[in-house]
Amino acid sequence: MIIDGTNLILGRLASYTAKMALEGEQVIIVNSEKVVISGKKDNVYSRYKVKVDRGTPQKGPYFPKQADRLIRRTIRGMLPYRHERGKMAFKRVMCYLGVPEKYKNEKIETVKQADFSRLKTANFVRLEKLSVLIGKWKQ
């Protein structure tokens, strides 16, 4: 299953993906940088900045700064990744920035229950913008 992440809410996308991976399905997310997080920009930025700044560069914990890795980390939090079943499910999930050449001709789906049009507020932040703010990732 290939999912287009354009205009999808991060939490809803992650929970749907985690469930599909636990059921044994290979899940690929493309256009990861276009996924949105609901909330005001300042609140979202400060919440993720705390996570990135936690720990030391030598010992960790290490928190990802790129959009595709942020999505995988969010999905990992919804899986029992310390158990064998969760490890195998996490290996079935891949995220990409943009659309790779090998998936251009494939059927790409979307998740209707995760669409950002369901938000009751107009406050949201795209992951590409968040990645630029919290780290040294260039667009």
C-alpha cells in the first residue's frame, strides 16, 4: 500500500499506518514533507524543540529532524516496538520525501479519515516547515 501524505494529519496517519503494519501489510508513505500537524505554529515548534534539545549529542536520546524520519518516529510510538511483533511491523513501514522513481507508476492512495479538511481550526504546520525550524534541514 502506497499512501500520499499530502495534507494528511500526522497523528491520524500514524495510527492508521501502525494498524496496517501490525496486520502484516507493507506501507509506504510518499510526500512526507507535506504532512501537517494541527495546532498553532509557536506551540508545535516549542513542543518539538524540547524533544530535539533533550539529552546530549554523545549519549542521546536522538530525535529526528527530517520530515520522513519524524513520521517514522511517530509511527514507532504507536507500535509495541520493543517486542518482536512490533519490530517486524516497524520494518514494514517506509517514508520518503517526494515520490521516488520506482513508485511513480504505482497506484497511490490517500487516507480520507486523516485529511486536514476535518480540522475545526485553520491552525496547522507542515512538516517541511517544522523540519527547517527545529533543525538544519534544507528544503
